[in-house]
Amino acid sequence: MDRIRDALLSGERDRAALAALPLPEHYRAVTVHRDQAAMFEGLAGRDKDPRKSLHVEDVPVPELGPGEALVAVMASSVNYNTVWSSIFEPVPTFGFLERYGRTSPLARRHDLPYHVLGSDLAGVVLRTGPGVHAWHPGDEVVAHCLSVELEHPDGHDDTMLDPAQRIWGYETNFGGLAELALVKANQLMPKAAHLTWEEAAAPGLVHSTAYRQLVSRNGAGMKLGDVVLVWGAGGGLGSYATQLALASGATPVCVVSDPGKAEACRAMGAELVIDRAAEGYRFWKDERTQDPREWKRLGARIRELTGGRDPDIVFEHPGRETFGASVYVARRGGTVVTCAATSGYLHEYDNRYLWMHLKRVVGSHFANYREAWEANELVRRGVVHPTLSRAYPLAEAAQAVHDVHRNVHRGKVGVLALAPREGLGVTDPGLRERHAGAIDRFRAG
């Protein structure tokens, strides 16, 4: 790996030279182990510590198959699916790997006693397998996280409807929190030239998810003038939803959990911000009973900020904790578009407010290649910016995951892999200079 790192840091991008570099037998990666999947049994999710389950260790380099690429990872980032993997919730991910491994002899590579995690990367292509023609060794890339076989007709209208679609690094092995990663070639997209490696690795999963959820016809179909309630607007997913709403001429109402995140939202250009902790919202009286008075108080606060308008769209991802409130506050005929469910999957709401007020609930999951590509183009053009607040070295990846689990972060948390320090990888300093303030706004504080 040292030879590969030195070549990449030197700026070497000659296809033949990189293709001729010998691959190591092993590489460093962030893993969980199958034989430790029961280590947190009996603990509440909030009490499970990723620093106890995550390992940074040497693992064998996987075989490269047709239609695949091996990428040298300069940087990656932490998503909530890595938190789930690390605490073995809602189920250990080894069941995903086992089922995938049964689908073909090539997929059997993924069914291992360890799981290399991570669903984002920015790096350089090292090798491509048979049948790959659009990408070559030396290409600077980011990867979106949809892994799909496209052997079923349902996937050819929208790949997210393919019954064999999986999230790379969560439902497949050989993810991006590592020095090397194995991806399908149709996961690759060009890296933004004005961003550093760690910045370029940050948007991928969350930005593409927010794009489909809000902008795409497969999601809420946000339009000019819409009022959009964004839960967790200072976090990874919500920070991109906020930017997309602003760029589309919509009005985001940003819900955050502390003053620092409120300030980050204002720095993005959002004017309407609710600090739910400071204003004391408690949507549940206890674990089984919601408090509709709090739904109504939130609705009144939103109308106070918007001049009397209810949200056309509610951007939902906390799940159980907030879903009842989301259904209530959406306007008549409005849309609650939902993914993830970081506070729990079993949602409860009062159906009278859905059915009698003609509201819609739309489920949304990641993004197809076209949606991910369009989202990435917004980053490359400087329309949407990374929301990276901090980057850890690979050796401290468990702490990075712990930060996200405990919600003590802003925006996205990055992880350096082959990049030895932050600030490397910019090849368009002119474009960067024009957007420097926006790129760094989550770094403050």
C-alpha cells in the first residue's frame, strides 16, 4: 500500500503506470466481526458503543470481477448505516452478506466472517474488471452506494425498484472505510475538482438520498415556493435537504437540536430555524403515548415563522420520535417523504390527519444512478457544498462512528484513508476560491 499511496500523492495519473503497480495482499479496513454480533445483547441502542465493536485491521484484497473496479480510497465518511452495522441493529449485517453470497459464485466473496463497512469514498481507480470501458486507472472518482445486478425487469425503470438492489458497504462487503474498496463500475462518478479528498467523500450517500427524497419525481417533487420542514437540518442528511430546498427556490424550516446547528443552518442561508431542544418539544409522554398537544404547538410555531403556511413537504428521517408530528403538521394535500428512521422503525400517527386531509406518505430509499449523478453534478458545479465538520484518521474511525451515534457532530464526519492529512486533492483552486466560505461553513465552532 505504501507504493500505491506514494504514487497517488505524487500526482501520478498515468493509466499504464498505475495499472502496473502491484497490488498488496492485504489492506487496512474498518470491520465488524460475525462472532461478536451478540456483544450488545440486552443493552438499549443508545448504550451500545461502536468503539467496542469496530476494528481497524488488515484484510485480504478481494478478487476483481467483471463490471467492477478496485479503488484506492483517499477518504471516506460516516453514515448512519455504519452506526447500525456497528451496534448490530436492527439486525447484524452478516445476514445480508450471507444472502448475497448465495446469489452467485462471484457474490460468494462477500460472505465472510468480517464485514468491511462504509458507503462513501473519494479516491483513484486502480484496476477495472472485464467489461468496464468508461473508467480507467488514474480516474479520480467518488462512489455512490447503490449496488444492483440489473437482472430483473423491475430495475430497468428505476434501479431502486430492482429486488436485488443493495447498499454497498452495508448490505455488501468491501466498503469505503478502508484503504481499498471494491465497487461496481456503475457506482462511479467524477470527483469534484475543487474539493479536497475528505470534502468530496462527504456528500455521496446523504446528498443523493436527499435529492431523490425532495427533488426527484420518485420523491416529493419539490417545486419553487414550497415550504419544506427539514428535521435534523444541521446533520448529514438534513444539511443537504436544506441546501436543495434553498437552491430550488423553496423555503426550508430547519429543525435542529442545539444552537451550533442552528447557526450552521443560517450560514447555509436558511432564515427559519426551530431549536427543538431550546423550545422544549416532547412528542412522547412516555414510550407508548404521544402528546398531540406538542404536535399542535409545533404546527403553530411553523405557521408563526412562515406567515401562516403549513409545510407542503415534510422531510422525514428521525422516524418514530417525530413521525406523528410530521403527519400532523403537513398541510392539507401535503407530502411526508420518509427514509431511514434513526429513532426507530415502528411509526405511530393519527390516521385522521392523513386520510381526512388528503395527505401522502412517500417512502424513499437512497437514489438510482441518474439521481446520484445529478446530485453529484450540483456538487461539481458548486451549487451544493459539502457539510464536513471534522475528519478523523482511519485508525480513529470508531470514534467518528461514535460521534454520529451520539449526535455530537454537525453535518458529516469524514475519515482519512490513504490521504495522510486534510487539504489534499484540489485540482481546480479557482473554483474553490469562489466557494471557500460555503465549503468551510460547517467547520466553524
